[in-house]
Amino acid sequence: MTDQEQELWKAFQGGSTKAFEEILEIFYRPMFDYGTRFQKDHDQLSDDIHDLFLSL
């Protein structure tokens, strides 16, 4: 994890919605690409990733 990502995570933990948005922008696509190795239904995969971020 880069220093920038660590700072974003700390800001998110402190309640920053802007940091949450940036984390989502940074990590959504890599998570989706990785998830396609296991889940062939792209709509379901997208829903699963959204659920994960909602739980944060």
C-alpha cells in the first residue's frame, strides 16, 4: 500500500467521504478485474463489490 493510500484510509476512518470516494475510484476496477477470475456474472460481481464498499 502506498503512502497516499494509507493517508486516504486514515482519512476515511476519520469520517471523510471524499477519501471514501477516492478509495472507491482507486480500488473498484482492480477488484473487478480480479473478481472476474472467480465470478463470470459481471452484474453479480459488480453488486458484490458495491456491497463490500457499503459495509465499510
